[in-house]
Amino acid sequence: MMTQLELLAPAKNLASGMAAIDHGADAVYIGGPQWGARVAAGNSIADITELCAYAHQFGAKVYATVNTLIYPDEMGDVERLLHDLANAGVDAVLVQDMQLLPLADGLPFALHASTQADNRTSEKVRWLQEHGFSRAVLARELSIDEVAQIHRAVPEMELEVFVHGALCVSYSGRCYASEHCFHRSANRGECAQFCRMQFDLIDADGREWKHQRHLLSLKDLNLSQHLGRLIEAGATSFKIEGRLKDLPYVKNVTAAYSQLLDHYIAAHSDSFERASRGRCRYTFEPDLARTFHRGYTTYFAEGRQLHQASPDTPKALGQMVGRVKELRQQSFTVAGTASFANGDGLCFFNERRELQGFRVNRAEGNRLFPQSMPHGLKPGMPLYRSNDQAMERMLMKPSAERKIAVSMSLRATQEGYALRLDDVEVSMAAEHQQAKTPQRDNIVSQLTRLGGTPFEALTVDVPADFNYFIPSSQLAALRRSAVEKALATLRRADGERPSFVLRHYHEDKSSSLLQHADCDQSSTAGAYVPGTPLMQCRYCLRHEMGYCVKHGGRRPQWKEPLALRLADGRRFRLEFNCQQCQMNVYADEN
């Protein structure tokens, strides 16, 4: 059997989800009215229903996120939401809280274990599979080799991996920093971006080693050059992060990865195929450098690497577009090959390594006139474009068309005429009228008017001896009937969703469902407990700074324990568990 590969794109709302489908997504994930891990990205059931109808005509899927922890008094409302999502036609629901499993039992969708459930071991993935999950969304921190190990251990489980977008510094589902510091739980969809803040790094003697740096702010993930290895490792779904991102971001990134998947499949067409139907044509050239990013990293895909963080700024840098060449009173020139547009947003690092941004009021070739000349700009400084007006304008317009190629054939019957559109056929009763002039051109013209439908005619077969006159109105009626029947056939095929069936569950609360050693993500275990880590991170500051002896770094001169200190004086102790290669962050309870 052919292995289906799925590109999974984020949907902030209905428009974003439909755009993702148009630009090549095989599936989209979207939040419902509540409990979706992004409190600012909720959507009505009506919009999700409409998105499902649009996606299913291409064989694309819609996954709804119900991946926060649930309070006991919310369980009734959550159960009603699950039934609403089933009626809307969603293909799967992503969950974090294992208490939802009995509520979903028997409903016509699959269950996917959200990355918030902290899926990083083969034991955990096997446990999920044994309890009825069809897919695990793996932790972002896993290497490609570790993905392969999990696939070998649990080959029947679908594995979904993140390939692009923002990174959390803590293992997902294991971060309580927002809850502790700001009374906003990340496990309830209200992350306060603690990891994007500025810290001092101090040692046990109070010596300051770093001053007000974004020490936990990671670059954005980009595994565009590693899709082949991830496929060979056993991953089949490739996820783009970004349910809070705008429409141009979703269009550009989805199109870029869709093309990459197509290229891989073209070279391995005997083994792999896309998970949905239809191919896309774009009015632009996808370019990951020309969209929001904080600089790119492959994170742990190839093992532990340096330069995973962006300590100078948590903001988007964008594409490097050249260096400052010459300064004048109201303008400056740029050395490089980039072209500029009025309204471009540019930025640079000043001599204190602080990011400064400004807007281009007017561009005349490589001479730029800012709204006001930025302080600290000097010749030789690199310039980055954080807002690409030409790209933004292009992507705010219709920028892609997705069509399913079909073959059509027309033939005469005893009662009239029959039109076949791929595997469906419709007919109409009509009198046969001999044509006085050739009719093929008009027949082809009328039958191929498929605008407004997901189809485009690849071929139209009209027998050589077909010499009948058919009024254009009858041809149009045949075409419409064939399209309606084909769409109904597609919807029926995609409406046959497998139901989630909960296995190995007992009502006894001591059952493995709630007490599994690596699965304490129920609402009774989701809150921060004083004395336990606020964050559990595979990312390690000691390694990032070059002081990990285990990996060939220098021996540090500081006295541990180290601590992070916010500008308001709050401190957070760092624990380096070298045996597990993990950095834990604790609140200073003193």
C-alpha cells in the first residue's frame, strides 16, 4: 500500500483554514469555542462545519483542538462540545486531558494525543495506542533518530511532528511559569510568554554573568530541509505551528512545505502519495525567508546543537536584506541585491545589541527614506526586513487555486445523452438532432466551464462519430448534474469517519488511564505544585553558552546553582540534570 503523507496547517479562523486548504494543506487544525490551548483563537461550530465541508471536497481533514486541562465542573459542557464537533464533521479531536476519553467513546472522529500530553517516549506512545488513540503528536524536542525509534517500537501508531514555527522552551504540558508568575495557565490556553522575557543570569555568589538577555527565547523551528529524513523515520503528518499567525504567514508557509512534499513524492512515487486530492497553482513564489520568524533553528532534529536561542530579541528579524552603505541627513543607501517597497519594516541591532525597528517612508532603488532617521544606524550594519510590503500585498489578494483534475466523456444513449466525470455518470433524456456544423469545440467549451467548483477538466472525450447538436443549456445542465453527483460522492467517501473506541478503561480512578506514570495530564494533576519545576527543558543554557563538559564544552568558572532574575528581582533557580540531559527551572520560594 502507498503511504499517505499529510501537511497539517494551522487555522486561526474559517478564512485562514480555507486559505490553508487552497495553498496545499492536507489537513488543518482549528480551535473550537473553548478549551483549545489558544484562548485567542476560538471559533464557532458553524464556522467549523463550513470548514469541514470545504476541506472534505478535496479529501482534506479538519482536526479540532480540545487540548487544555478541564475542570470537573466543565465536563458536561465539554461533552456537549464533543458532540457538536462530531456533528460538524471534524475528522479528529486533539486532547491533552485524559479525562476526556470516556466522553469521546463511540463518537465519529479519531482522537489525537496533543503535544501538550508530553509524548516523547515509545512507552507513552504505546500506552496511547492501547487506549484508542490513532495518532500521537510528538514532542518538538525529539531528534529524527528518536522519532524513528518510536516508530519502530509502535509501528501501527500515526506520528505527527512539528516542522515549522515557534518553539516553547519547556516540554509542552510541563510549563507552569505563566500560572506561577501571572496566574495565567499555559495548560488552559493562556500562556503569558514567560520564556520571551529578559533575565539576568547570576551564580550562587551573586555574580552576574548575563544582563537582561532573552535567555530562554528560542529561534523558530525550520525543518524544511529534513522532510525526507522525517518521512524515512516513520512520521506521516508534518505540522506547521501558528494558530495565532496571520493569513499571509499561513499561505506562504503552507505553500512552501506543500511544494517540498510534492518534490519528495515525485521522487518516491511508488511508495508515497499526498493524503488529499487536488493540486495548487500559486500567483507567488513561496519563500520561508520572507515571512515572520525569529531566525531559524533545526532544534534537536540532528541532536543537540548550539545557537538554538535568540538572546538579543524575541521579536521577528525576518530576512537579511543587505548592509548600510552610506548615511545622509534624511536617507541612507543599502549594499545588497534586495529590492524595497514603500512601507517596508526594517530593523537592525545597535551597538548595545538592542533591536531597533523603523518604517521606510519612501524607497528609490537602494536609497531609503525612513519616516525618521533611526538613532544608532551606522555604515556596515546588517539590515533585516521584518515586514515585507510587497509579499504582504501579494498574499492579501487571492494567491492560490486548488483544483482536482478530472476526465470527462460525452456519449449518445438511446434516450438522449450521458456525461461521465471520472467515476460518476449522469444522463438526460433529449431528442437527437443531427448537427449541420462541427460541434466539438462548443461541447468542450461548455463542459469545461468548471469555475466555482473544485474540478478542472484534464481531458474531454467526444467520439469522432458524434455528430449531434446539443443546445448549450442542455450541456450546462449535464455539467452541473455531473458536478453535483461527483461532489456528493466525495462527501460520502470522506463522511465515513472511524469512531473513537476507548480501550482498557475502568471506572476505578486508580486505573492506568489517570495514573499512568508518564501521563499525569488530568485536571487533578495539571496545576503547579510548589517545589516542583516550573519548566522542564531539553534546551540547556549551560550547553548554549559553551559550558557543557559532557558535550565538549569549557568547564564553567561560576559557582552553582545558577539563577535567572527578572528586572523586578524575582529569581528562578536552574538545575542541570546531566544524566537526563535536561534543565529544570524552579521558582525561588524564599
